[in-house]
Amino acid sequence: MNIIGNIIKSAIDLTQKLSPEASPSQNQKEVLKNLLGKAKDTAFGKFYNFGEILESDAIQKSFAEQVPYFDYKKINEAWWQQLHDGNTNVTWPKNPDYYALSSGTTGKTSKRIPVTQDMVDSIKSAGIAQIIALSQFDLPPSFFGKGILMLGSSTDLIEKDNHLEGEISGIGASNIPTWFRGYYKPGGDIAQIEDWDERVKKIAEKAKDWDIGAISGIPSWIELMLHNVIAFNKLQNIHEIWPNLEVYISGGVAFGPYEKSFNALLGRPITIIDTYLASEGFIAFQARPETDAMQLVTDGGIYFEFVPFKPEYINQDGSLVPHAPSLTMAEVELNKDYVLIISTVSGTWRYIIGDTIEFTDIERAEIKITGRTKFFLNTVGSQLSVNKLDDAVKNLEATFNIKIKEYTICAKRYDGEFYHSWYLGIDDAIATSGSLAQTLDDFLKKANKNYRVARSKALKGVKVEVVPTWVFYDWNAANKKKGGQVKMERVMNEEKFAEWETFVNSC
């Protein structure tokens, strides 16, 4: 029996029992007070009268009334640009230690999002909370002594002026706690390799030397890595080389579309745990096995607000209208879509992160990501969120016994009429594109009333093109880079879709 694993699991169980139960709503009030108190003497805090807000009898309400919403463009141009110009104490005390580079899934150029030491500490605390929550899952004590393979972006951060720059996964991996380094794979030397293909090659070469219990990363890149390890070592499945692999910690995108192809790489089922780590912070993680929903980290460095996801509150570009009402943790309702707003210890204030969520359990602050404000397909009133598109793709997989690892869609005009134009990444032998289109259409008509209405009016039909999965990966590599936080755009506007189709035709 693994002595170290038993000791670690016992310590986790004890910590879980001793941890006091706290109300997420009360946690959030304290987080907001701490944020405002620490930032009240910054340029941002003075401009928006944080000192006055702190004296209010209704701090959450006063904060919402006095501080406007910000997206990246707005806060960067109005405030963060001052940091780039050499000013200090702008939206958070002193200067950020890091900048997370993120082009997201919609931007053409990299965003530079401040990451302070306070945020690094917040991410560490959330990571420890997630490890503690593992005691809720049915895992053998030996698991807690195994290695954890974290596949993110390179930890070889760019030194610039008085800070470092890189993707958030690289920043996080370069700040792992000392006690964790013995479990962390692929280790510092390999993690620093900038070229993703070279890094994965080294992982494949070293795989036989590691006893891996868990892997973490974005599903598409994890799958590619596993394929490489299996091929290099001439295996049938990944459990032949890592027999103690018990957990996959997914993040970045919904795991559903990858489930079938991912499971095909395993020798036996493992536990899938979802996380919500963004460039702006560690937002949520799955804390118990009874659900695949994730628990918001309500006692860390992030204050959350929730704007009802209604057409009257959302501009065409995904931004919010100024008067859109925000709700606190105490005011939300179950099973309703909300635009997620965050304020953080990195000096991000009332920031539209771009995701929509719904609450599945308010008492536990558990949520599911339902889509992106810019990926909400509503050009002709169809009102399809990404989770509905994912469900339609999973139905295709079940109906035709195929694997669909990637897809993208656009409401595109053909001869003046709108069609939903799909591209599916499929490597199996398949039915005709017409059959796929009909099945997608039928499923969405049954699943979504607004789509059914749109199909009877402005939305004339569905078109499907099938391409090899590697085309999606090459698109990401050409437009951004492999690995890290890079994700495929699920919904494109017509301009971006034209670029995509030109790329596909060149392959």
C-alpha cells in the first residue's frame, strides 16, 4: 500500500472535515470589501470613489451603480494602457508581475491581461481547494502519490520591462508550490520548451519513466498528446504505459464533444473533472462526483456578478448595454442563462469575461458554462447557445456511430438567404453530408423552440461540410499556436468564416 498516498489522502480528508461551511453569498460580500479596500487608493479606485462605496450600507448595490461594465477593449484603452505607458498604481496597487497573453477565440491579436502576485496566490489557493475536493471522489489512496501531467503553454515566459508575459497555464505552471514539484510532470525542463510539437515529442519519449495518476489540459491538445505517446511507444491505449491513470482534469472548453474520441484512447474508464481556469483567474471547479457542474470559487480573489442573458441587454458584438441589471449571488435563480461579470485582485473591474453560465445549485454555487456571448448564434433569431450546439453534435455521434472532435458554424448568406453552415471534423467513414445536415436540423428543431421558429421563417436550411480533424488543428496553429489555452471558434461571423473557408480550400 502506498504510504505517501495514504498520508496525503488522510490529510485531505481531515482538512475537508475541519473546513467551515460558509455561505457563497457572504463570501462574496467579504471578497468585494477586500477588493475595494485594497484598491481604493489606486487611480481607478479614486476615480470611481471606492472609499465612498465602502461606507455605503449596501456596498454591492453601490458598486454596481457607480462602476460601469468593461470589456477588454474598454478597460485596456482607458486604464491598462497607462500601465504600458509606465504608470503605476492604476487599477491595482503597484504594477502587475505578469501579463497573460490571450487571443481568446474571437480576437485577432493577443490580449495582455494583468496578472498580479495576488492573483497567482489566488490561483494557487483555488488549486489547493480542488485537490482537497478530490477526497469526495472514489479514488484509491495510491492515486495521491502519483504524478500529475499538466499540458499547458510553455513556462519559458517572455521578460519585458519589469514583468513576464505568457499564457496563463504557463504562468501557473511556473509558480507551482515547492511541495508539488515532485508530482508535477513533465517537469521544468520539458515545460519550458516553446515549440509544442517538440515538447510533446519529449513527453512521449519520457512517458515510460513516469507513473501518471492524473492529466490536465484542454481536451483537443490532450488528445493529440495522448495519440503521440501511444504511437511513439507502440501501444493500444494509454493505460498500457500509465496503468494508474485515474483522473483527467479538463478545462477551457466543454468536454462533451471530445468524450467519445477521448475514451477511445483509454484502456478503462477514468474520472473526468471539469475546471474553469481563464486568463483572468481560476473561476470554478467540479467539487463533487454527483454532478458535472462546477463550484464557483467564491472565497478567493474574484467577485462575481450575473447579468440576465436577454436580447435587450446584449449588443450585437456581445457587449452589454450600459443599463443592463446585474445580480449578486443572493439574487440569482436556477436554470437561467447569465452573462458572467468579474472583478479581481488583478485590477479587473466589472469585466465581461465573455462566458454565459447557469446555476444548477445556488446553495453550493454550482454552475455550468452555457456558451459565449459572442458565440451565441442568433443572427436570424435561432438563439442557439454553444451547449445546444454541443448537444446536437453528440446526437450526430450517437446516430451515425462516429467521432466528431471539432466543429464550427456560421449563419451564412447564400443568394441572400441565411443557412446554418457547419464544418465538422470527422475522420471516420460517414454518411452523406445531406444526412448529417438533416439530423442536425431535426434535433435542433426538437431541442430549441426559437430555432424551430427561425427555420419556419428567415433560416432557410442547414449545410454541412466534412473535413479531417487535422484541418482544425492546422487552422489554430496558423492563426495562433498549438497547445496552451488555444481553442477553436465554435461560432464565426461571416467575415471570419470567409477566412476559414479560404483556409480549408487551401489545404
